[in-house]
Amino acid sequence: MSHYSHHVFFCTNERADGSQSCNQCGARDARDYVKRRCKELGISGAGKIRINTAGCLDRCELGPVIVIYPEAVWYTYVDRADLDDIIEQHLAKGSVVERLQLDLDMSSKI
């Protein structure tokens, strides 16, 4: 059994050549927001949810991106409303937020 029910990885990469990267889209602020909200909701910590920074997830062109394990669901997001949907639907209730999910071939559905 895993130490966490869900492990959320936020790509916060910033490419040196200036090409599209997740942090250009506010990924670090988004990660901080989700981490704070999960703590406020009492759904973070051992046996619950862990929010982490990831290096490059190699999908910055679709970014910003996050991946949630153990389901290996990839998401993109635009604003806090999208992040709230991911927290409330996926992390709290276990339902994939299809409108924000990236296809397995990494083509965006949005």
C-alpha cells in the first residue's frame, strides 16, 4: 500500500531557451494554491494526498500540466476554478475531470 492515496506532481519547469514551459503559466503558484487548499480541506498528509513539484514532465507544450498517481491521470488547467475542480472531483471524490484531462497521446481535449 502506498504512503499516500494520491500523489500529485506539478511540472514547474522553466526552459532556458525561453520556449513554452509550465512555469510560464504560473505553475508554481498553482502548486502552492493546491497544496494550501488540500491542507485547509484536511485531505493532505500521510494516507491522504501529497502535492509535489516535478522537474520537466516533457509536456510543457500542453501546459501547464500535472499528473496524479496512482491513476496516472494527466491534466492541464487554466485557473483556480480548474484546480478547484481537480481537488473537489478527483482528489476528494475519485472522479476524473474529463474536460481538463489530457489524452493518453498527450493531445489536449480542451
